[in-house]
Amino acid sequence: MPDALDPSVLDALRKYDAPTLSNAIELFDVRPRDVGYMSHDIRCLFPDLGVMVGYAATATMRARGESEGYSPDALTAHVQQVPGPRIVVVQDLDDPPAHGALWGEVMATTFTALGCLGTITDGSVRDLDEAHGIGFRFFAPAVTVSHGYARVESVGEPVQVGGLTVRPGDLLHADKHGVLLIPHEIAAELPAAADRVIAAEQEFIGWIRSPEFDPAQLPERRERMKKGFTVDRSG
């Protein structure tokens, strides 16, 4: 598990939306542009709660088939080993998934007390009003009425949610657009890079909206915008 970053880095990342940070990550060429984020089916259910930035605690679960029951004790122990703030990422192993909800009012209340900001799952959730009321964020593809036989199957291992592999301690940024994995090695440099992206894009947009706009200059202006995206890591 990677070491926790200075809290000021997380505070800075929280000021940007996910698309802006995604654009900024591209400038460092640390991964292909078509990876590093979850698929569109992992939806932000409470967009008004704003941006969530934290470290992943991971688990798998099932809700089908009788078992000895609902026992999140291993998960409560695991999250306390992950630096805060924490985000619980849960892979639903049922086929098909989302038959029963691991997350509702009781779990949201418990894990808020454990320093967790929310959960990201390819399963289902419930008790929306209660979770929203305490500020616990839900990112999920489905809402359901029952927990079924929901139980935690494993904790602290890599999970696959929304097509993204998430490991304990991974740094995640999530907002109304979706869920983004922040590469640890460039996290502290991202805010400055994001500012460059914003400045270059706004200069381009400002020109388009101005009386000086000339369609013939679009190729040249696009190139100028791209040059504004560059970052200098020589130091």
C-alpha cells in the first residue's frame, strides 16, 4: 500500500472536477488515455454532495444464497488500516450483480464513523435519503429494496469495479462525472497541471466567443492550446 500523501494534496485535488483532472493526467504520459477511470454505469447518486477524494479500502460481497449472514466485521477492521479519508470500493460477485444491497443506512452510518466518505460499487444500494442526509456518497449502478443475504466475502484484495482494477490505498477522485484513479506518483503535480489545462482551454474558448473569431485560424489556435497543456518536469 503506498504511503499517504500530504493532506494538502487531497485538498487541492478536491477543487477540480474529474474531466479536468483526467485531461491533466494525460499530460504526464503515465498511462494510456483510455484507462484509469470507471465505466459510465457506476453513477454518482448524490451529485449535490460534490467531489470525493480519498484512499480505497476494498472488498467483495454477495447477496444471493443463504449464508450465515451479514458480517462486515472484517471490512470494518480493514478500513482502519487504510489512510484517511477512505472510500470503500466493493465488487459484487453475484451473477448478475446488484441483487441485494450491502449498503444502506446502518452501513453508511457505521462507515462514516470510521472515516469513510462513501462507497463505490458495481452492486446496489438502498436507504438513499438516510445516506444522503449524513453525507455518505453512493456510486453505484442500481438501487434495490432488500439486502438479501448480503455478506462480505473478502477484504483488502484488488477488486474490479466498472472495468477498473482498484487496490487498497489507491487514490480516487469521484464526482458527478464518474470515478477517476489518480496516479500516486504525479498526484502532487496535478493541481498545477490542471490549472494549465484550464487556462489554455479558456483562452481558446474566449477567442471563439470574441469578435476576433476566424474559422480559418482554428487549426493554429488548437495547436496553441495544446502547447499550453505542456508540463515541465525537468526540475
